[in-house]
Amino acid sequence: MKNKIRLIKDSLNRDLFYNIHESCIECEYSDCKGIIHILESEVDELVDIGAEIVCLNDNINLLNTFDNDESGNIDLTQQSPTCKLRDSKGNCKIQKNKPLFCMLFPFMIVNYLDGKNYWALSKKCSYYDYLVSNSKVEDTIENFINYLEEIPSKIYNEITSTFIKTKEVVHYIYSDEEVEIIKEI
């Protein structure tokens, strides 16, 4: 499974987000620095390179981007905690091994106002601003939908189930100001 996930990540970089890093360099949005879901199949690799993983309810893995509250417990109320694996310039220290959920951003799964889960495109992203200013939003969404259809079903199901399990513990409902809805999962 690790090799299939690696192929998916390589394809994202090569085919869908080949120029995203240019937008990320000057980004001042905080959303991609938020709660980072980890697929079960990614945990060992991330731990091996020194990433700290938080496991909630024995089945929800998150990259530890959280601050602690006054009692020393992880504060799960933060919407966009700063990722501890970014350097002082905001670059990812584990770029080659970053989690698939990070690689997918600005596409993400959201719990929307109607209570349903959707694939969405974050509007709080410099890359989204780039797509808007270059009239590329619709083409990029279409390419992403095609891309989703090529993901092996076992991995796609792990992605969606990881999000659904996480939303049982970490609640946030997105609005039209924050995301562009693509399709229901």
C-alpha cells in the first residue's frame, strides 16, 4: 500500500499541483497548517522520520500540530494550529514524506453546513487565488475529479473513512466563504 500511496503523491506533484509551491512561498493563510489527518498506512513512515503522531480513540491518527491547554492536554479546539514540521520560512521539513492529506490541499474533505461530507476546494489558499486570477478553477476541479476516480478504491476508502472518523472528535463546519463544494463523498 505504501508504494501505491507514494505513486499517488508523485502524481499529485507532477500532474495536478506542479506549480503549487510558488503560491505557498508567500502564503499568509493558515488553513493548510491545520488539523492534519494521517492514513493508518502512513503512520510508521512518519514516526520513523521523527514526526509526532497523536492517536485519538485508538483509531484516529493526526499529525501533532496542537498546542496544549492549561492542563497539559492537547487542545483540539484549535481550527488551524501551526504545523511543527514547517521551518521558519514556512517550508515543509518532510516534503518528500508529507502526509497524503497535506499533499491533497487545497482539496479537502469537509463537513458542510448541510451536515454532509464533501470534497471541496479551500478558498483560503494562495493557490486558489492563483487559480481564480488565471481562470483555472473549473479546469483544476475537473482534473481533480478525474484524479479521484483513478485512486484505487482501497486507498480512496481509507482517505474518506479517516476523515469521517476524525470528524467524530474534531468538529468544524465549513461555509461558502471558506470552500467551494465539489462533490459529496
